[in-house]
Amino acid sequence: QVRLVESGGGLVQPGGSLRLSCAASGGFFRVRRMAWYRQAPGKQRELVADISSGGVTTNYADSVKGRFTISRDNAKNTAYLQMNSLKPEDTAVYYCNTYPVDSVYWGQGTQVTVSS
């Protein structure tokens, strides 16, 4: 069964950091471009960052550029999102999926709350 399980979210103060993880089961991970998405309350889900299958090429939304770093470890079938200098507007549920999105891979997400 193909699954993506996100973890690492939590409550953090503005300016703080979190590292999210996305553990994949199934053989698709190593050959697919992966991405992190987020959905804030009352807003549509948006693309945050994506990374090529080999980890060489990355892209970021303008809102997170310079603060977030996407990476992956294909030996561990895991993708990561390092989030620094967090802002209240980064508060959202964060999901990983392939890029482009494949609906069968949506997991539960992990909640990130940035608040003092």
C-alpha cells in the first residue's frame, strides 16, 4: 500500500524553526519529484516547495524563499522541509505529495502553528 506520512509539526514562536518529515512507503518515491504543500484555515492548498527525484533541483514559493529548505534522502524514502524564521502566516497544515499532485498520496498532514 502506498502511503505518505508527515510528521514534525507543532507550536512554535515567531522566528523559530521546525523540521518536517515525510516518510514514504512504496517504490514510487525514488523516481518521483516530491513537494510540500500547505493549507491554512479558509484558504486553498498551495505549493510550498518541490524537489527533483535526485534532489538536485528545487523550487520555492516566493513567500518561503530564503527561509525554507526542501531536501530528500532516497535511501530512507523520506523528504524533509526545514523551516526557519517562521512567521504567523506560515500557520497551516503541511502535506507532502508528488509534483504534480497525485490524489492517491494525500496523507493526514502535520499541523504547524506559529504564535507567541
